[in-house]
Amino acid sequence: MKSETIKIKGIGPVLFERSSRARHVNISVRPFVGVRVAVPFGVSFKEAENFAASKKDWIKKHQAKIRQMEQDHRIIFDEFNNINRRDARKILVRRLAELAGKYGFKYNRIFIRNQKTRWGSCSAKNNISLNVKLVRLPEALRDYILIHELIHTRIKNHSRKFYAELYRIVGDWKLLDSRLKKYGPCLL
């Protein structure tokens, strides 16, 4: 069985999903999704259910936080899920090219995806993947992410050198990063 939704008293419905990536039973509580338990191979769904039930207090605490977050972000979330992909691609590809030209970066290919956990990424071959939802961010935050990925074409890690380069181009990247966190639930 790949997945099963089980009602746990005091928590409600919990999605249990078999995961080839999980090494341990992993519980997550996500906005607009709910409670999910990743179940590694070698662990039965019953064992995972017992584990989740033993973490009931932790889950309930996080459910309360998530409910508040969902209320705070409902309008933003709805807006982020109503995007024309073709228009988004044009906007993101054009702006990435502008920034790359301005700061002297070179990249290979661009992929525009509807990602659930990342705003962007850069591969070892300098292919840049961007989340289609970037078009809904304020321009300063969008540029921050694009520049972040462009820097990864030269520096493949998050070392001091990487952050020094990021600071040189965008200034107070920590402030931008904290502003970006407000939009995190919109990725889902």
C-alpha cells in the first residue's frame, strides 16, 4: 500500500504515505495540506500510526499554529495558485536574463516548475529551475531569489564566499530572506 488516510482521535485525518526517501517515520504538519506521516520501507502503517498517536501533543500544537497561518495567508495562497504559466515563464526568463547580463553571470537552461518546497535551484550544469509562483512575489524578493540562483552558477554552496557575493549584489540579504519567509506557505 502506498498511502492511507487514518483518523486518529484528537488529531483528525492523517495521511500515511510510503516513502523511499524516509529513513525514519517523519511527521509533518503543513498549511492547506494537514498532517502527513512519511513511512519508510520496513515500518508498517500500524507502527507509524502508533508513533503518530504518541506524538499527539506535538501534532496538536503545530495544528493550532498552522490553522492561524492558514487564516493569515488564505488570500495570498489563493492568489499564488492562480497563475498563467506561459506569462510567468516570459516574465521570469526575461528578468533572469536581465540580471545575468547586468552582473555578468552565465547559465545554461531555465526550467519553470510548480514546486512545493523551493523557490529555485541551480544544478551542477548551471541549469536553473524556478518556481512559477515567483511571479506573485514582490519584485525585490523575486530578484533576490533570481540573483541567489545566479550566484550558484559560480559558487555551488552556501559558504561565506557565497553570502559575501550575495551581500555585494543585493545588500541586506538577511532582511530579504526574513521577508520571504512570509510567503513560504504559498509554495504548497
